[in-house]
Amino acid sequence: MMSLASTTSTSSASYLLSTALCTARRTSLPLCQTHHQLRFLSTFRKCNLNWQRSLGKNTEQRVRSSAVGVEDEACELVNGVEISIGEGDDNIQAFLFKAVKNNNGTGLLLLSDVFGFQDSATRDFAYQVACHGYNVLVPDLFRGDPWAKGRPKTMFEQWMASQDPQRVANDIASSTKWLVDEFTAAGISKKLGIIGFCFGGGRVIDVLAADQGACFSIAVSFYGTRMDPSAAYKVKVPVLFISGENDPVCQVSVLSEFEKSIGKGSRVVIFKGRGHAFAHRPGSPEEDADAEQAFTLMNNWLHDGLVVNS
């Protein structure tokens, strides 16, 4: 078992993470440099990433960051590692981002959009969440076959049909068990939080309905798709829904119904003029500003629900 207290990056994971992080939004950086200036969620935070490839098998991701006008550092020491969960046909890959110096002892399961767990936008977001003290696990929901940006859109439904819902649910359950087992081994009894984008945002509701409050105590669903309205009544914990006013695949009226059905202090926040995926894939300075606000809302929600009230 890989302990949360002792995990360090493998050399292959370090290369993958460094490649993704060094190609963050609107930043072009040569991989030969060992000290990088990069941007998380564009305008509101800068981090200096120092990574080394050791002579042995282990490497370490070091990130230091500070917001403008804030004296104390919010982004302390973060380790990133690619792990393997399960065996045989049940084996899946995942990334674990772990805050070290400022670790708050809580864990988050982050469910990606259709572009998968290796997509740079998803990993950038997960890394930034870890900078705020969390242990973040991002599993491969598509078993190495995520939707590719270059594929014809006419093939999307065919591709989606190939992603067996029960297999996806089982893989999420395995990832959840891994987190629970790791926290138990570390002597931590705090419950977990769950975050999802798009496809993953829809699966958040499915997971919570099945979980019944056993493992997860709070959730954030960013513009969830393919959500089952009947599952909302089974959710036992509060959910923060974040979406755009003009999102064609996650309508405001639908989210309002989910908020009412779930209750438990759930909340819907709609960003005026925004479409789909603005919070983790901002495409303009205006979306950058809203992405910053959405991140802050999420961070406060998780802090109040996991750190303060645990």
C-alpha cells in the first residue's frame, strides 16, 4: 500500500506531470529548463515549479506560490505521483497530488471530463487544489481511451456508448476505497470530498446517491452532464453546483431542481454569460476572472465542509 505520508513521484510520473504543467494555459516553456514560471487558472496565481530527475528512482515535485498582495504562501510543497489501483481486469491508473508542508489531512476525489485524467487542464486544476492543502486523487475513468479533441463530433455518442456505466462506477468505487484505505492507514478519520467536471460532474451525483454519506461528506459539481434526476433524492450530503448561464448541456433549470431535491444546504451558482467548461478551461481574460471566482467558491465550500466541520 502506498502511504499518503510517504509517497514520492516516480521518474516517469515526474516527466508526465512536468510536461503537462509546463504547457499550462497560454504558457509556452522549454522542457530543458529546471526552473519554470507557470500559471494556474491563469490570472490569479503564479507558481514557480522546480523539478528534478534524480539519479535513483524517485523524484519530487516542488511548487512554491503566492498570490499578489498576500504575504504567506498558499502553495507549499506538493508531491505528484502516478499510481496503479486494483489488479488484473480491475486495474486502473490515477494521479495523486499530495500537499506536504500544509497538508490539512483531507482527501478529494476528482472526476475528469471526457478528455480524461491526463488532460493538462484537469491536472493543472488538481495540482492547484493540492496547493491549498488537500490530497487529490484523479482516476482514469476511461481506461486509456478518453475522448480526443481531433475526433469527429459525429463519433461522440458511439464513443460514449463504449464507456460502460457500470465499469465506470466500479472504477470510481475502487478509487474511493483506495482513498479510504489510505486515510485509515494514516490514522485519519475525516470523510472525503468529491469534485467533478462535465461528465465527471454528472457522475458526482451517481456516486453520492450510492454512497449515502458513508465516505463523502461534501461535493462540488461543475457543469455536470447526463445527470439522473431520480438519483438526487438519494444524495445525503450538500452539493455546490457551479455552471454557466449559457451552458447548453447543463441548464440552469435542471440544476435548480437538483438543488431542491437534494437540499442539505446545497447551492447553485450560475455565472452570467458563461458557457461550458469555463472554470477549468478559461478561454479569455473574462473567463479567467470567473474561473478565479469559481475556484474560490469551491475552495471555501470544501474548507468549511471538510476542514472546519470535520
